[in-house]
Amino acid sequence: MDLDRLDYAPKIVVPAIIAVVALAILEFWAYFGFHESSAERNAFGYSRDASFSVEGSFVAITTASSRRFWTQRYPQAKLPGWKRIMVIGDSAARGPSLDGSVTETLRRQLSERCAMRTEVWNLSSPGYGSRRKHVVIDKALEFHPDLIIYHAGITTEYEDSREWERYMEYHSWHPRHWVDQLPFLGRVKLSKLERLYWQWLPEDVRAASLEGPLAMKIGAIASKTDSRYWMPKMLSNLDRTVEEVREAGVPILILVKASFDPASGRVTDAGLDKAIAERYASRPGVMVASNRELFSSRPDVSALFRDTSHWTSAGTNVVAQALGNSVGRLFNGGGSCSQGGIRTARR
Amino acid sequence: MSFATWYFPFFLVAISTVFWLLPRRRLAFIVLASLVFYSFWDVRFCSLLIGAAASDYLCTRGIEEAPPPPATVLAIGMFPTAWLLVIAQFKEVAGFHVAATALACLAFCLLFIAGSRLKEENRRRFLLYLAVGVNLGILVFFKYANWFSAGLLDMLQRIGISADWVLLDVLLPVGISFHTFQSIAYVVDVFDKRCKAERDFWRVLCMIMFFPQLVAGPIERAAALLPQLRFERQFDWRFVVWGLHLLLLGYFLKVFVADNCAVIADYFFKRIHLGESFGVGWSLAATGAYAAQIYGDFVGYSYIARGSAILLGIELTRNFELPLLARSPGEFWRRWHISLSTWIRDYVFLPLSLSISYHNRSSPSSRPAVNDLAIVSSCLIVTMLLAGLWHGADWHFIAFGGFHGVLQVLWLVVPGAKVLSSSAGFLPRIASRMLTFVLVCIAWILFRSDSLNDAARVLASVAGANGTGADVPSGVVSWLAVHAVPLVLLIALVRNEKEEADVVRRSRATLAIAYFLMIILLASSEAGRAQFIYFQF
């Protein structure tokens, strides 16, 4: 019984102190040792400055704060005669590696076919939807791009919404989140959520277990791929982005994402390309390109997709070639590298 | 207020700090704290607890000595109505509820006053029946009325009578099964002179609604709890250290083990209820997940209850003694939910079997003895059926109790089972533990399923009726392993002790590592994700 066990109390004190001190050491180590603070870590991609750091005269781009950019390094000031293009998108635009990504392929093609000297920044991160892309672009405009290529889709809007709710929760005053805000224990909890909870458990098991306030909000959201629900939200965010980019005087090329249905062999985008083309048809400096149109016209469409939304290297080449033609048209006003490619709705 | 809410630790710290700082009036303070604690669910239902305490107080006084005068009876007996009237000033309370409570209180007072006029032995017996009747009445009405009315409606519809009006929609007050059993035990103990009747009404009220054990036990005996509620202990820093030790264990078991395993178990049983079928792999994983969930949930709750109580210098009963190491179903019940199993042993099984033995004794002069296998077996099954029904108003709970009753009888009548459970040696020990665990898991399937039909489907799935393939995703197995293995390791660490809390008997280094890991694992989980399973009883 408990009163009999009170004699063990003195024995508990030292191990308890050791455990607490060990945890305190880990917290200090995490606070000073990690390259990002827990506040940045808990930004869930909504930190404006995360992943960008100016080192001397260079801009270093790294993975940070749930922002999984490829590591890149560019001069802070544009070199004379060089064009700076930034590609903002999700995992499809990010690519399986920096070398195999659409950005690097585009840079090579522009160099080889058009003799253009370009920096093509890959600012794409898996799961990023319109809300987080807007935050990235807001920061990217500080580095004076000549063109923004925006990969627009609705399949990642769900992740954006989920992460936004998490961001709001983690930054609340609520005592429930005090542990979350600790550098070490907060990171352990977040790792479990991201590495175990979201990755190990099948989606339907996870969904069934969601009962907290955040869960309720997410549960109330319609299907992850319900285009009628997500499209208006995505278009509204895109409007803000286009507005900001145009205010900065930078042209924007919106490449509308498409998905591949292996069963039917068709490439679809739920009408997103038409909706975006109509929306920006009269907007100067805004070009719209359809991934669906680009791929649908090709006989080897199944060879262009690794899965339902990610491109193979052949697919990446096709996209890069088409983008290169559009970029060539924009910067060179025509010429050998601007023939064919994506049919753009440009004014 | 649930122990799993973020605000309970703040509540506990505040209450225990003020408690030890108070030079007097500690009893009133704890009663007030308990009322606040319970009011987080529904402040109206405090009237039930007050009513039960009033009935216990008056009846035990009347059983032990001369009953209180009618004015006192009316003052205390009408207290629940007064509570509702006060509450009605702040919160909406239906007039019908107030009127029904007033009528019930008045009826009790009149019955009590009438019973007080009887001769001593008759009075004692009458007041015992009255107090037990009040508590059972509360339990039956609030817990079983919906079930009975649904059954009655079904029966009437089968014979062509439409009578929707019989269908009741009574809210179930949290923890009702626990405090009513505690009340009954107090009255019976006073009647049997195992315990003295308490002369202070507030102390009886405090015993009924002492917040650490109010909603899910342990079902305390008055002889153990009432003297402690004089709050005569002086502050001892060891209360704090031991209390924190128990609280850490409790939260670890609840938040890390139970709530995470619940993700798998809840998904599976909900889908089964919706008609989905699963193969052996999924069914076994879900059954294992539920075993870990219910263990972590209830054992964890009991540690939190004990830890909270010891912070106030109160010692509660140990409710679990490593039940997963039991070598027979009978031993399992001697280790699992001990306060309930000893309650049903003392207040149902022994009186029932002694009563039957008394009537069957060979001669009027011989002493009754519970040694007839047939009597013991039938009483065991009846007792366990009642224990099943105690858990909930549904056939699957009754089947759960009945199954355990049958198992215990089997261990009495099958010689091999008894030998296996008592043989020394490594292999018999492992085999008997595994066999008991499997049987307990089967019973837990009956317990967890939403209906008998669902339980049958789960058992069929486990037996391979929907295919014997490993249909469970590897992520689910990994998830289960991550959250159940620490529990297995903890039990293995204390396998020769009484309970998990005895990990303090290990070396200081082991203890430091255990604390360190428990805090990290606890912090990695989302607190308050799921309610305690036993709160619904």
C-alpha cells in the first residue's frame, strides 16, 4: 500500500533529479545546438524567412521549418546578363533530386538550346499548397526574380490547411502546447506526429482517431481531393499571389498541375486549367500553361508519370522543354528555343 | 473533470497546496473541491451524490443507534432538492427534475421516519433495505432504465403494440456504478458491525465524492477511508514524492500506452460495427491493441487516482496487481480491478453461496459451509453475470461476465487446468500465463464490441473466417509495437513485485532511466485524446 511505500520516497529523489537534469541538458542542447529554433520548427512552413539565409554576398537555400527545399546557393545580387527564374511548387516540381528536377533540367535546356544564362531556383516543397506557396513567394520577391513559375494544383490544399491549423495551435498560449514549445521534447513530439503518426498509420485509421479540436476542424473539411471544396480556396489564394507578384513588376507563369489516372490512361486536372486561364486571360504579365494539354497530346503519356502526379525524367524533360520555350519567348522575344511548347493564355 | 484534461494537473496542484496550507476546515475544502470536480461534467448530478450520502448517513445512524429526529431527517433528506434549487439560479434545471427529486427525497424521509418507529432489529433491517434500495434505485434507474425501456419497446412491437412513450432517454451520470457500490458496502458494513456509523454528514459526503476516486474507483471500504477523512495526517514531503511517482506512471500508462493503442482498437471495432470484415492479422492486432489500451487506461487511471489522493495524505486501495501475469482466470480477478472483485465476493458471492448452503445444510444445527462444487459453480456464474451487468446495460457485457464465470468454473472442475496453473517451472508458468491472457483477450473482445453480433464477428475473424492472410498494414503493427512494448518491458521489470509502482525497488540507475524514458514517451503523445474507458460505468 502507498503508506508502506513512503519509505522509498528518499530513494526516488536522486533518480528523479537525474532524469530531470538529463532532460534539461537535452533541452539546452536542443536550444543552442539545433540550427533552427523550436519557433521556426513549429512554423509548419508558414515562416516567411525560413530556409533562406544570406551568407556574405550569397543566398543559401536549405531545408528548414518543414520546408524541404533542395540545398542551393546563389549570388545575392544578380550577375549582369543573367536571368533569375524561381519555380514554386510542391513535390512534383521539387523532383526526386535537384539534378533530376524540372528546375535543373530547365536551366540546362535554356543554356543549351537558347544560350541563356539563367539561375533557376527550386523553391518547391512537398505538400505545399497555395497558402504556403504565397509565403514562399513573398520572401522570394526580395531577391528580385525575373520570372516566377508557379505550379498550381489543388491536391496539396488539404495539407496546407492541416498545417495552418497546427501552426495556429502550436503558437497558442494554451498550456496544452507548453511541451510542444520546448526545443527538445517539442521536437520529439513533432517527430512522432510527422514520422510515425502521419506516415505509419493508414489514412483511414488516422482519420478515425482524430477527435481533438484540430482533428474536428480537419475532419469537417470535405474530402482531401474534393475539387469543388478546394478550388475556390486555392483560386482565392492564387489571386493574392498574382496580385503581389504583379505589384513587384515580375511576370508569372502559372503551370497548372495535372494528375494521371492509370486505369483510364487519362490526364486530368478537374477543370483547373480552364478556370485559371479564364481568370487571368486579361491580366498582363500573367501566363497560364496547362500540364494536362501538354501531356494529353502525347502518345506515351503513361511513360511521363512515375505515379499519379509525379513526373518521370521523360516527363520532366517534356515539361522543362515546354517551359523553356515559354521562357525563351518571354526573354528573347522569339528565336530557335521558343518554337512549340506550351500553349499559353498570355496577354 | 477528467484526469486526462490539461487543467486537471493545475487543479490538483492548487487543491493540494491550499489543502496543506489550511489550518482547519480541510474536510469542507475537499467536499467543495469534489463538488467542483464533478460539476465539470454536470453540476445537476451532484444532487445524486448528495442524495446517496444523505441516505447512507441517516440509515447508518438509524442502524447503529437511535435514528435522528424527524427535523434532522428532513433537513438532510431534502438536501438534494435544495442543491437543485440553488443550481437553478445559475443553470437551467427542468422543473420536472426538481419536482421529481423533491418527491423522491420526501418519500425517502417519510419511509425513514416510518421505519424509525419499528423495533430495533426490524428497524435495522428496514433501514438497511431502504439505504440499499436507494442506492440500487439510483443505479438501476440511471444506468439500466434506457436498456430496459428499449427492450420493453422491442417486446411490445413484436406483439404488435406501438408504444414509443416507453422509450426513455436518461443521461448516465459519470461514475455512478462506483459510488453506489461504495455506498452499499458502507451501509452493509455498518449493519454487520464491521464498521462504525459516521456521525458527521460532511464526512460521509466526502467519502462518497472524494474526487480522486469519484468517477472510476477504487471502490473504497468505509473502514479504510472514513478514518483517513479526519485529515489528521501532517504534511510529509514523502507524500509529494510518492504521489508524483504514481502520477507519472499513471499518465504514462494512460496517455502513451492506452491512448495510442486506442487509435488501432477504436478504428477496428468501429469498422466492425459498420459491417466491415477483417482477416486474422488485423483482428489479432486490434485485440492486442485493445488489451494494451484497457490495461493502460484503467491501471493508469488507478495510479492517477492514488497519486492524487496521496498528495492529500490519503491512501487508496491498490486496484491492480500485475493482472497480465495471472496464471488462471480466477487469479486474474484477484489481480484485476481488485476493489470490484472483492466487493462482489464479499457482498454478492459469499452471501449468496452461504445463503444457499444454509438452506441446503444437512441438519438445522450444522454450520453452513461453501464447499459444494455445484453451489460454488452456480454462485460463481451468477456473480460474474452480475459483475458483467455492472459494467454496462447490454448483452455483450453480460456475456463478458458469463464467460469469465464459466472460465472460473472450468478451472475448478478440470483437473488439468488447475495443475497447469499451479505447477512450478518455467514452461507451465509461461503456458498458463499465455493461456490466461488469450482467454482474457477473448473476454475483452466481448467487452469492447458494440454488440454480441459484433463480438461474434470479431471472434470469427480471429479464428480465420475472413482469411488467414496477414492483412494488417505493417505501419499498424509498428505503431502497436512502439506503444505496447514499453508496457511489456515495464511489467517484465517488476514481474516479481506487486505492481508497476514497485519499480522503485530496482536500482537507482534503472529508476532514473525509467523516469527519463517515461517523460520523453509521455511528452511525445497527445494528452486528452480519449476519455477513460471506465468513466462510462
